[in-house]
Amino acid sequence: MGSLSIWHWLIVLAVALLFFGGKGKVSDLMGDFAKGIKSFKKGLQDDDVAQAPAAPKSIDAKAGETVATEEKSKTAG
């Protein structure tokens, strides 16, 4: 009663082969999982940058005159 039968050992062997057998399935799964986490973190960082409020810009009269002067010189030249 206390020992495992041949069927128990076969089931354990089948599960072990499923996890560890054949071309590194577990390592591929863990690599894909890590890539997913990295992409998720990168997406969260991109959202934080996009949601950051921009500093209010002031309008300077001199800057407006400079832009107008540059536009006139481009059309004239």
C-alpha cells in the first residue's frame, strides 16, 4: 500500500518527459515568458512617457518676429 505501483512510475515518467524531454521545451517556454514580461514592462514605460503632461509653452513676441523674418527671407531668396 505504501509503495508506488508500476502505473504510478509510468505516469511520473510521462510527466517528466513532457516537461524535460525533447528539444528544451521548458527552456523555450521560459524564454517566451521572459520576452512577454519584458514587452509588457516596455509597454508600461511607453504609456508613462505618453501620459506625462508637457510643460506649458510661453509665447514670446520676439520669437514670433524672428520666425516671420526667417519666412520672408526664405521666400525672397
